[in-house]
Amino acid sequence: MGNYSNINAANGTITILSTIATSCATSTIAFNFTTKGQCALCGSLFRVSPNPASDAIKVEELDANSRMAKASSTITAIELIDNTGNIVFANKFTNKSQPSLISIPVANLKKDIYTIRIFNGEVWDVQKIIIQR
């Protein structure tokens, strides 16, 4: 029977150590998984705030190591999708380096739960955002 311990997530890598004990010997095996984008243990590469929002939402790209906002962003596309699947906001960025904080106006959107999709040229990140009044 395996015993799993020491589950660590850092720098986009998840390490799980498994210790297997038998009557003959004990072995420890390390499993390493490299992730891109959002994972349950590593968190998102982007911060969307405030949530809930009423006037505007702010999108920041986070450094994978420090989890702090980057000085500049590599975001290439942002989409805001309503609960029926309609894209209600879309913006593509052509510069390689964007400002660290991107603001999206939401005052004209109805009160609801929306999906925001953010692309940095490598991975799509998907989060839920609540618009309230």
C-alpha cells in the first residue's frame, strides 16, 4: 500500500512523494508534474479583481514564482462571456508587452455571472466573475 505525502507546488511544478513499504524494503518515488496556466495547487497566472464587480474589472498577470503582479504583461487576448455563451467583450493585444494592469469596463453589463478568458500566448486561463449593482 502506498503512502502519499509531501505534496508541494512551486514554480509550476507539482511534486508528490510516494513511500511504498513491503516486508522486504521501503521505497520512495517522486512524481513531478509540470503545469502551465491554472492548476488547483499552483493557482492562476492572472488576478481578476474586484469580484464581484460593478463598474470595471482589473486583470493583472502574476509572476509564477512570487505570485506578485508582473511589471508588464504578455496578455494577448481577453474575452468576457455571458452565461448563454455570447462574447460580450473581446480585446486582442498586438504588442508583446502590455501594461501590468488592464481595465475592462463592465458598468453596461447586466447583473449576472460571466466567464473571463485570458490568453498570454501560451495558455488560456478561465475564471468566473460576478457583475452586481
